[in-house]
Amino acid sequence: MRTKLFDAAYLRLTAWYVAIIMAISLLFSLWLYNQARHELQFGFDRIVQVGPFEAGTARGTVRAFADDRLDDSQRRLIVNLVSFNLVVLAVGALASYGLARRTMKPIEEAVEAQHRFTADASHELRTPLAAMRAEIEVGLRDKKLSKEDAVTLLQSNLEEVVRLAGLADGLLALTQTDNNSILVPVSLEDVAGKVAKRLQPLAETKKIVIKCQLEPVAVQGEELALDKIIGILLDNAIKYSPAGTEITLRTYQKDGHGYFEVKDQGIGIKATELPHIFDRFYRADTSRSKTQVPGNGLGLSIAQKLAENLGGKIEAKSSPSKGSTFTLRVDVSPKG
Ligand code: ADP
């Protein structure tokens, strides 16, 4: 369906380009033809009037000869111009098709990305909905459903609803990360400190200690976006770390860039999975994280998109069972 739509668009755009090229070429040919005909006519008229011609040749014979040559030259000119226009048409059509494909490529990629996003989102929504539906149907068919069973069923459904709500929030956040943010000087260590304070109670529930080594760094950014990125990275570090471990937060400046680093002693990520963790809906090692740690696989893709909008990037290093380090890099503020 999409290919058909784009094929039609390529052809329409090609037709427009060809029409423009041919209009220019035909106008140019017409002008050239008129100009050449005028010059030829003038030349032959001069010959008829002033010669030179052999002695004894009648002026009428010269006129007839000149008219004959003029017709011949005009015919050749027309043939040459038609051939030229046919070549322009063939080359123009090929070039126009190439140009149309180039013009449409970013649009096609955007539509493709949109399609993949919708497909991924509906796939993710379908799983919890199917689970809820099955549970409710089984519950309704059970004539002897006790009050305790009903409460268990409702609790399980509530968990799925909470998961769905989180998913909807994540999807919304992903679509709202537009890249027209106005970048202003932000103190990275202040944002990191605020996020650490906010997530401290969560860390305490797992007896995780958050250590802060925050050097002053003024970066070019947006406070809300930086808060969200740091929040996602620290929340993950807490989620994927066993109780009683340590998480270290660092901010520092190096080679004209500002860095925020979060280092945990958590479960780590396998080298084969590391390249995928920033993909939408990707969750490493399904059996381990999907069943035990709540999440929807959207956090890191949102964080990376926000970082890119600030002209920055997040990178991850990890060793399974030893821990992970996530580093956000942004430009330092020119005033900083
Ligand atoms: P979610 O945490 O909701 O699953 P994310 O996009 O935040 O989604 O993370 C994607 C995956 O990357 C997680 O499912 C997890 O497997 C892995 N991950 C992210 N952060 C860490 C971390 N600090 N330690 C270990 N694994 C992590």
C-alpha cells in the first residue's frame, strides 16, 4: 500500500520535473530556430542581392537556388532540434526520476518510521490487553468464583492497567520529544543533585547508597530534558541493581563537553544485547528483566532522543554481573 503510494508520488514528481525541463528546452529550441532562420534568410537575401555569382547567371536562378538551400537548412535545423529535444527528454526523464527518489527519500523514511512505531506500539498494547481479557473471561465463566478469587483477579488486572498506563505515558513522551528545544546554560551538577535527592527514597527501599561526585559543569541544555534523562538513567541503575550495592553519580567537564555519569554494581548487560538497549521496547534478557523488573523498554530510547535533541549522546558500558556505566555527553555552555 505504502509502496504503491510512493510509486505514484515518484511518477507524479518525475512528470513535473520532466514537464519543467521540456518546457525550458522547447522554448529554447523555438528561440534558437527563429534566430537561426532569421540569420539564414538574411544571409541568402544578401547573396541574391550582391553576389558573388558566376558571370551570366540570371538573378532568378540564384533566387531559386538560395530558396532551395534555405529550405534544406531549415529542415536540417528542425531535425537537429527535434533530436536534441528527444535526447533532453530521455536524459531529463532519467535524471528527474533519480531526483524525485532523492526528494521523497526522507519523507518515505519518516512514514516508514511512523508505521514501525504504530506497529510496535499496538503489539506492546495487545499483550497486556489479551492477558486481561483472558483473566476476565475465565472469571466470568466460573460460576463459583469466590470473593477472594475476584479480588485476586482484580489485583492482577490492576497491575496490567498500571503497566498499560506507563506504556501510554512512555509512548506519549516518545512522540513529544521534538527537537526544537531552546538551549540555555544549565548547571548539570544541580540537576543531577536534585534527581539524586528525589530518587533517594527509592534507593533506600533497596538499601542502595547513592554517592555523588558532582563537579560544577555549566552545559548548553534544557533543565527539564536533562532532569528526565538523568532520572531515567538513575532509575534504571536502582532497578537493575541488587540490594546493598552502590551507585556513583559524577559530573565533569572534558574537551569542551559536559558529562554526567551513573555507575552501578548491578546485573549488567551482555555484550550482544548492549547495542540494542536504546531501541524502542527492547528489554535485555527477557527471562530475567521482563519477569522480575517492571518496565516497558521505552526509558532509554526516550532518554537518547532527548539527549540527541540537546545535541548530545548517551553511551553505555557494561559487564554482566559486575555493573553498568551510562554516560551522557552534552556541549558545555559558551558562557560557562
Ligand atoms: P525498561 O527499564 O523499562 O525495561 P529501558 O529502555 O530503560 O527500559 O532499558 C532497556 C533495557 O536495558 C532494560 O530492560 C534492561 O535490560 C537494560 N538496562 C537499562 N539500564 C540498565 C542498567 N543500569 N543495568 C542493567 N541493565 C540495564
